[in-house]
Amino acid sequence: MSEWPRLLLLLALAGIAVTILGSAAIWLMDEERRIRRALKRVLKGPPEAVILAQGRGRGAGFNFSTGVMAVAWDSGGWLLPYRVDELFGAELIVDGQVLARVHRGETRRPLEQAVEHAARVTLRLIFDDPHHPDFDLDLWLAGDETRRRASSPSDAVQEANKWLARAEAILRRPIAPHSPTAARHEARRIDEQPDEEDEPPFYLDSDERL
């Protein structure tokens, strides 16, 4: 009988350890944290602004101090970096219609109507790159009402509209001289490992790009 208290104690400790490890794994694998960590690595510093398509593993962010912005998918598993000055524009698309937009060299088309109901709200980022010219972030899709972290179509529209303002601020900045090392137009695989300063990043072959 003297072995029972020891056995129960061991089982309790094992249960606590499993709970702690499980909680840590959930925290580390959280979609938002993974995307933010990946963006921080490829931007070589904390992003100054981030937008996420919750539940879809997509996001985007930029860092003015390094002059780089990046888009991410596969929960931050893959990223595509651009120079900040390669952002050409952004569009707010609701149910297939462009409700607001900002493009380089054009007057901004502001959002002029409230959106309470929509089946799809998308922020499209447009880049001056013939190989990867745009990147869509679906901020709201029909059925998101059942998702735990879903907000509403109106909130998604407002978030996208804020990013249009950020895009306009970027487009107003003077274009810096192109630096060949500022960003490379290759999709980059980000593994959940510490950075190695001297280790070259892995790039997709030309026939594996987006």
C-alpha cells in the first residue's frame, strides 16, 4: 500500500508536465505568433505594422528601418520579401467589387460606404514585380460567424481601410535608390529554427514559385 502514494504523485507530476508541454506547444504554434516571428526574421527586425488573415495562415508586414516588407502564407512557413518602395498600391475588395484603392501616381479612391454584410472582404496588395504582382488577404469569408476569433465584415473592412492609409503613406515617401540586397524576389522557406547570420536562406527553384 505504501507504493500507492508514490504512484499517485508520479501520475500527478506527469499530468502537470503534459499540460505544461501542451500549453507551450499551443502557444508556440499559434498562427498569429508564427507569422509575426517569421516576419520579424525576414524583415531583420520587428515589423512596424502587421495585418493577418485570421484562420488562413496569411499575413503581411513592413519595417521601414530595413526598407523591407514581406507577405507570408502557410502560417509564416513561406514568405516573399519586397523592398518597401516596390509597393505599387492596395485595394479593398468586397464581394468582387473594389470599394477603395490607392495606387502610386493616382489620387486615392476613399471608402465611401459602410459595409455591414458581405460574403468576402479582401485586401489586395499590389507590387511592382512582374513575377509576383499581388497578394490577397481574405479578412472575411462567408461562414466566419462560426469561427471563434471571427469579428464581422464591418471590422474587416475597417482594418483593410487602415491598411490603405498605411499604403498611401508608403507611396508618398520618396523612392530610394534600389539596393540589390534590400529584398529578393524569391519565396523563402522559414523554418522554426534560430537564425544563422552566415547561413544563406533557402529559395524556391523557378518552377516552384507561386
